[in-house]
Amino acid sequence: LLGCPTWFSSMAESEATLSGQCYCGALEFKATTPKPEVIHCHCKGCRDWTGGIAYSAVPCSSVEFVKGTPKEFQRNGGPTKVFCGDCGTGICNKVNFGPFTATVAAGILNESTSLKTSMHCQLAGKVPWADTSADGIPTFKGFPTPGAV
């Protein structure tokens, strides 16, 4: 996925700036991304963290908190989860994939209605009742191979 050369090569020439906040408003942040697209990850870890059928996120090159200080949690050496300690809203995962340092939860972004989805990934781990066939978005059992996106 994020190591996919084709996916990297289709990034915007200039970074987009995104912003958002947690449910209670204690945290506000700004994030930058060279690829302002949503990825829906269906792996068990993402489902556990979000409580949903997938984690819908935008890969970002930086996240800066302009209000408040988030809490962090890491399970079994996986990605560090960044969230609001007051209301529990998940803000992002800290990652290290190419130019990306975080995957920011798409639903809390102020710009969420203007973003498009580029793929569903990790479908080998999706719940059986989640139907990803109707939206016409590329799907991958794991992460896509180079040239697939």
C-alpha cells in the first residue's frame, strides 16, 4: 500500500493542509498530506481500534496539535494510537511508511466531505458482513502490489 511506487508517484505536487478536532473540542490539529485520499483498512487491528468495520484514514506527512495534548497508546509493538484523553476520539496512528508519519481519521477532518476514497485494503481481515463491492473502489486482500493503484 504505502510502499507502492505507483501510489507514491501519483501524489500531488504540493501538500494539502487538513484540519480537525476531537468530539469534545479539547484537541485541534493541522495535518499535511501529499496524497489527500481516504484509505479504508479492514484489518483486525484497525477494526479493534475504531469499533467499526474499517479504519477510514488519510495518510499524512505531519500532524501538529494546535490545541490540547493528546494521549497515546501502543499495543504489542503495533502503531501508536493518538487520541483525546477526555472524550476518547481517535485522531491518528503514528506510522513510518515512505513520506507518511501518520494516518489521520478521515471522519474528524473538516475537509472530510471533499476527499475521495482510493482503496479498501486488508480485506483478508474484513468482517464477512461488510460489503465493499457496491462502491466500485479498488479492493485488495492485503496491501496492493506495485502498479495496482
